[in-house]
Amino acid sequence: MGAIIEIDHLSKQYDSGTKALDDVSLSISEGEIIALLGPNGAGKTTLISVICGLVVPTGGTVRVGGHDIRTDWRAARKLIGLVPQEIALEPFEKVINCVRFTRGLYGMPPDDAYIERILRALSLWDKRDAATRELSGGMKRRVLIAKALSHQPKVLFLDEPTAGVDVALRREMWEVVGELRREGVTIILTTHYLEEAEEMADRVGVIARGRLLLVRPTAELMGEFGKKTLTIELDAPLAAIPADLATRDLSLSADGRQLAFDYDTRAERTGIARLLGDLAARGITVRDVSTRQSSLEEVFLSLVSENAA
Amino acid sequence: MTGINWRGVGAIFHHEMTRFFRTIWQSLASPVLSTVLYFVVFGAAIGGRIQSVEGVEYGAFIVPGLMMLTILQQAVSNASFGIYFPKFSGTIYEYLVSPVGWIEVTLGFVGAAAAKAVLIALVILLTSFAFVGVHILHPFWMLAFLILSALGFSLLGFIIGLWAKSFEQLQIVPMMVIMPLVFLGGAFYSASMLPPFWEGVAKLNPVLYLISGFRWSFFGLADVPVGVSLVAVAIMIVMCMAVIRWIFATGWRLRE
């Protein structure tokens, strides 16, 4: 599949001097789902906003379907649907009219059969004549998705689609995204949730301080994030790691009272049971064990510091 | 894709008109009631003492002024609210990410605001028939002035809506600037009734040219030449369009 979005050396600097985007380059293939991960203020929403036309970049170019977003903006925008982070709907308007309006705004002829199909797919058909202010938060978010899909876009941006929604609704959102994937829509989503990226995305991009630190296939990145550390507190201090256990991924604390063992949670065998058995066989008494997984934020911080170095 | 996205214009226009028709009775009741009050106060109470202005019965003389007052108020308030409300509710993003530019957004919002103002002004005219006998000398020019004035002030209202950051700001320009200009623009009197100095001052008021031209279309009477009135409206429309184009090009108060 060819690239549907080509971002080349994109930057955005505000008058205050803040660099919201710093030399970002990225190519996204047609039909791909890419998740942009990053802490608050990392630049995820700014990146989406620039591509969609809400924020004017200070440098670089973006092409959507081969159309430059600044010089050929009409053609570029026709291909894009945006579900914003904040719920913004006309409170007194009926659901169906909101969706029809967006379709018209994109220059598409009326097609009530298509609108019925998307409202049904999003479980909104029964609410089509309700004013949007009467809907729950989850329903409103679905209306935003229906509006974004009303003109049959090739690229859909979902900015924090599951922020503030309950677990059940999050599942439903994932199902909707799955449907869109099957229809060949390219999806770019931003999220704080690693689980969300894992569930939906083909690739994950990590953004921090306006820089795109890495873009990797999800499976590859999850392998890294999936690592945990088992800390074993010993009854008596050890002078050194026993020679026959040295090949394991073990490290000993300075006081000799703690052994740390890195393992992969997604591996078929973690090696924990075998290690504990081996220690017992050598007469090394274990007082306590605890496990710890690096948080996403820690991964970001380490990536940022690596990048700065 | 080049050229104007007419379906986009239609979507905005339809959306705005739907809002108007959703509250049609409230939209009409207030201006009709105000007109009746103006006729009672200015026509019956004061008009009884003035009798006629330049040969026209006073009750009939104020009809063009009342219609113009309505046009200006309605055009400014409808257009300013129309664009301010999406800014307030956050739905403005839709206009900024969709394939509509300044021309489509302006045509949609301003066209709808002007259409509403013209509709209400025509209802005012019908209401006035119940109080006074009004003969329209140049019906075509009456409609032309009505529509051009509605467009000019809808454009001004649109700029106010783009500029406003709060509902207070949305109210302040119509209250502090437009209402005084209308009242001092000869809505209820002829500028020729003023002393020469104040007549000269009144002619600095752009609204005087609109009301004068509009009154000419009714009675053939004008404070300033009709051609000057038309040029004044045209200048206003062109200037407002240039400002709106600049706002959308720079993203001032719209984009980051």
C-alpha cells in the first residue's frame, strides 16, 4: 500500500517560543492504524491539528493523498475525518441533522441511506431524533464519530477517543475501529493507554516534547514494554551470584540482599519458577518477592533522556 | 477541487435557517411588538403634533426608518450570534477542518442572517399597513436597499461575532455603536429638520445614507443623493468582506 499521509520535517513554534512540534517526519500507509503515544503536552494533538488544518505549522510539509494541506487544502481536507478530544456538539440539534450537516459541509450530496448505516453501526439510530444535549457522554462521542465518518473519509483521526469513557464503551469503540479497519480506512489515534494501542494499532509512534522519538510495529514495542523485574529479597546476604546462575538475567544489589531478575511477561515460560527452585536447591532462602513493571511514563522519560544524550 | 463548495454554503445556510424557524414565533413576536410600540409612541403620540414631514404623514414617514432599524438590529445580532455560538460551543472546529474557506463560511452565515433580517423587515412592513397607509414609490429599489443593507450589516455582525470572546462583547458593539447610529441616522426624522451644523455632523453617520436611500424608495424624498447611498452600502460591503478575508487568512481569533 502507498503512503496516504506524508509528513516531512514538520514543526510548530508558538510566539511564546514553545516548540510544540520539532522536525517531525512520518509516513503512514493507506489502511494502516497508527497510535500516537505520549504524555500530556507531548505534541500529539498539535500534530493532528496541523494535519487537519486547525493549527498553522511554522515549517515543513504535510501531504494527504498526495495533496499539500496548505496549497491544495480543499482536496486534502475532503479525505480527512476528525474526532476531536473535546466533545463539541450543537446542543439543540437533532443527532441525524448534525450528521447530515457535516456531510453537506464536505460538499457531499445528501445520502440518508448511508447516514442510517453509520448511525446503526454506532448504535445511534434509535436516538436519531434526540437533541444532542439529551445524550450521555459516550453517546455524544459516538455522534462525533458519526459526523467524522459522514463524508466517507479515507483517513480518520481519533484524538483520545476513549478519554473519560467507561470500560464497556471503550470496548465498543475498539469494535468500531475494527470495523473501519476492515473497510480500509486509515486511522491515526492518540492515546494515553498502552492497552488501547496494543489492541488496535499496527504501529505505535512515541511523541515527547514535540519530537517523534520512535515509530515501531506494535508487537515489537509491546515486547519492550512487556518486560518486568522480579525482586527477590534474601534471608542472608550473598557475596556474589552463584557461578552456575550467572547466565540468567540476574543482578545483585550492593548489600547482597536483593536479586533482580528481568523477565518477559509475554513469554511462554517466564523462568520465575525455575529460578526460585534453583535458589532453594542451593540453600538460598527467599524472604520475599515483588514484581515491578516500567510505567509508560518511565519509558517516555528514558526515551527522552536517551534522545537528549 | 477548485471553486466554491456550494453544498458547503447550502449546509451552513440551511443549518442557520433551521435554527430561525425552530423559534419562528419568538423571532417574529419581538420585532412586531416593538414596531407596534413605535407606532403607538411615535406615530400616535408624537405624530399627532408633527402631522407631516415634507408632505408625508409622520406615521408613514417613520416606516422606512423602523424597517431599517429592524434590519440593522436583526442582521447584526443574527450574524454575530451565528458565528459566535460555534466558537462558544467548540463546534467551530468543523468549519476549520472541512473543505470550506472564508467565502463559503461567510456566504452561509451572512446569507442566512440577511435573509432572516429581510423576512422580519417585511413582516414589519405588513404590520405597518395596519396602522398607516404606506405607498411604495420604487418597490424594486426598496427591496434592493433592504437586501444590500441587510448584507452590509450582517457582514458587520459576522465580524463582531468573529472578534467577540464573550457574550458581553457580543452585545456591546450593537448597543454602544449601532443603536446610536440608527437613532442619529434619521430613523424618525429628516436630517433637513436639524440645524445646519448638526445636519453636517449627521452626514458623517454612514447609517444616514442607508436610511435616506431607503426612504427615497418609499416617498422619493432623500437627505443625500440616492447614488451616494448606494455607493455607501457598496463601500461598507467591500470593506467588511476584506476584513473577513483577512481574519480567515491570518486565523485571528480562529486558529492557533
